[in-house]
Amino acid sequence: MGFGKKPVQPVHYAAPPPPSRRVDMAAHEHELEARSGGLEAKLRKCDQDLAMYKKEMQRLKPGTSQYNMYKQRALRVLKQKRVYEKQMAQTGNQQFNMDQMKFAKESVADAKASVQMMQEANKTMKKDMASVDVSQVEELHDDMEEMLMDANDIGDMLGRTYDLGDGITDADLEAELDGVEEELFDGIGIDSSVPSYLQPSNVPATAAAPSSVGAQPSHAPAMGMPDVGRPNF
């Protein structure tokens, strides 16, 4: 009795699961907004139909066939309105949850970016501070302070007046200046104790025209006419 080889059974591998579709939060939020807008439009339509049917019911007599027809339609629209209101509430809750998740996601991203920036700033500061010698900074500050003091001393020295010789001092010059002022005032007949705006003016005043009312006749001789035989008052 011969023994044959067993046929090799083909190996069947399970098919890989389809890749999960990445949910776009912005697109899903847009879908929820569109759904909410559609439900609002349906609710407005239900309110309009209910108002119309209610108006017809008020016009008709209760118990008639037309009255019952409008009543059934109104009840059917009212049921639809209740369903739309429930769906509207669910959609609003989903939108609220999406907003919360969106805010949380943005907060985490902002926190992550802030931490990265702080880490980079810390590394940069450590690298920069390693190349700075505090003792050199202190020495530089002392040198700058000394140079500023020297510059102030140089400015003070340059601002000094030169000695005129012959033992003349600043006090002598001031006394001579006071004397010169008095001589100038005496030479032009001005009292130095009176302010300048109260001093008499040296400009000759022009003769004022006589007024037409109460004018006194002038006894001055006319231009080019000799004053002969006119008594002096």
C-alpha cells in the first residue's frame, strides 16, 4: 500500500481591514450647520401649515367633513413638528460638543507650541549666557564709569575762563561792568533805576491836528512868516 503526499492546501489570508477614514472636524461641523439650517426651515414650514389649517378650522363648523379633514392635516403636521424639534435638539447638542472638542484641540495645540517655544528660548539663553563672563561685564561697567567721569572733568576744564593777567579777577570785571552801565545811562540821560518802558522817548512827537470841537487858535507863526508885532503871552 503506497503512501502519497498530501496536497498542499492554499493559505488564505484575511483581507486587511479598510483604512479608517479620517474625520475632518471642520467638514463635520459644516454638515451639522447645514442640517440645523434644514431643520429650521422645516419647522417654519410646519408653523405656516398649522396656522393655515387652524384658520380653516375656525371658519368651518366642527363635525363637518372639511373640518375633520383640516383637523387631521393639522395633527399630522403637529407630529412632524415634534419630530423635527427632537432632531433639532440633538443636532444642537452635537454642535455644542463639537465646539467643545474644537476648543480643547486648539488649546492643546497652543500649549504644545508654547512649550516648544519655551524650550527653544531656554536653550538659546543657556548658550548665550555661557559665552558671557560676568566679571568682564563688571569690568566694562567700571571702565565706562571712569571714562564718563574723565569726560566730565575735561568738559569742566574746557569751560573755564582764561586768566587775563595783571591780577584782574572776575570780581574786578563785574565791578567795571557796573560802572560802564552807569556811565552809559548818564551819557544818554536815562535813570537806570527807572524801567525802560517808563523812560521818555527821544523820538520827536509830531504835531497833532487840532480838534474841530473846542479847538484853541494857535499863536505859532505860519511857515515862512516872521513873527512881527505879535505880543507874547
